[in-house]
Amino acid sequence: MLHNSNILITGGTGSLGTALTRRILNDYTPRKLIIFSRCEYKQAMMAQEFADYDNIRFFLGDVREKNRLLYVFDGVDYVIHAAALKRIPALEYNPTEAIKTNINGSLNVVEAAMECGVKRAILISTDKAAAPITLYGATKLAAEKLFLAANSFEKTAFLCVRYGNVLASRGSVIELFLKLKEKGEKFFPITDRRMTRFWLTLRQAVELVLIALEKGQRNSVLVPKLPSMSITQVARAIQPECIFNFVGIRATEKLHETLIVKGEQNIFIVDLETKAIIPYESKKSYSSCPNKYWLSKNDFRKLLNG
């Protein structure tokens, strides 16, 4: 499906976009892989990394500009829409910017994909879109609704993938814990000892996107089956001798991570090991607690190391 095709990634210089680029160029032979993003410096660094490939292209631009999207989407078969503003405190303070990029920008992607005859477009969403309590989550939920509703009008297949914490991603609590360990700090800030989260690796996130691209049904939201772990166990896995410094939960945080809200429609669970896609029973939510699957500290260390 991806062989001899034209693929475009918005926000392609981010962590996910870079990892997707490595995987696609290593495992497939696309005619062109187009990286679309705002940051010329990141594009220059990425161009150096992939200098041996003659089928990668870089386009500067912003998803807020539909005319630019129409230009770069011309002839594209598949779009992975990863461009978004994500920093929750910054977006609470600058709500109009979040709306312009995450909502209006996603609408531009939808309209450009339809007008240019894109075969399939995937939105990269977030657990924050499930029962959102932040502006960021609300904008991503709106983006999901825009993508799914577009299936009523055109031949382009629109669908979403939704996941949460990626191990050691920029700005994550794991990154903070690793830095504290490196500095020899003993006190680790913990919001609440009851807090739990789902965890997946960047490799698994890439796998989820590719499964959605190749096998996902239009008008669906794909969610990975994931193990959970408490934040205290995460801290102990990184630094067994750490001392907990309880700082209290922030107003925008949830005690447990929710990937699916009771009553949601068109939701599918993806088993990343078997690549099976299973319809989800809408009568219940899917949360990091309770959960059938839990990570041990050794399992977590294995994931963290690669």
C-alpha cells in the first residue's frame, strides 16, 4: 500500500514524524515522503540525517495556511496529520493560538485532502481528547470530530489514532526523572501516589499509525491496548533509592488516564503485537485504572532501554 506512493507528514520534524520517517524509508519504498513543518532548523537537521535518501522532500509551511496545504497536497496519496500545539499551560494562556492551529489547521488539512484527492488521512490525537478538561484536549476532540465528519462527503478516508504518554518524550515526567537521576538528586516530585498512566514506546506509536494507515476503517478512532503503571512505580523503576516529594495534583491533571469514554462510537482497540483491530464495547470506559495489564519495574526498564 505504501510502496510507490506519495506520503506527507504534517509536523513531520517532531518526535513521531522523525520516527515515522525512519520506519517508512527503511521498510517501504515510497515514491516521495514529504515533511511539512514550520521549523527550518529542524528540517535542516532532519535533511542531514536522511541525506542518503533521494525520495524525501521538505516543505516549510503552517497548517493555518490552506493555500500552502493545497500546493503541497497535490499528488499526495496519504496524509499523516501530526502538526499541533501541545503545551497545556501555554495553550491555556494563549487559547486563540491553540484554536488556530489545532482546530482551524485540522479543518484546513481536511479540506485540502478532499480537494486534492488524498486517499487516506490520519489524525494523530491524544488521550486528552477523551472527556477533555483542558483547552488542548478540547481542540483535539474538535479535530477528531472534523476528521470523522468529513467521511460523509468525499472519497477520502479520514480516521484518527488516539494515545497518551510516550516513554521519554520531550517534556514528559520520565524525562524529568531521568535528569534528576543523572544529577544525583534523591527527591522526586510526585503529584499523587494513586496516579496511574498508560505507557507506550515511540516505536509502538509508529506501529499504531502504520496499522491505521494500512488497515484502519474510515470514520474510526483507533486506540492501542496498553499496560498501566503507577507514577510511584515509574519513579522507583528509574531510581530505586528516590524519596517521594508529594507536590499535589495540578488543576489540569487527571488521577488516571482515560483513552475511551463510556458511550463513544466508532472506537477500535489495536493489539500492537498481533496487529488485530477489535471493536470496543461502548458501554464502558477504558482507563489506566482499572486495567487488566500492568507493567512491572523490570518490564518498564526494558521498554525504556529500547
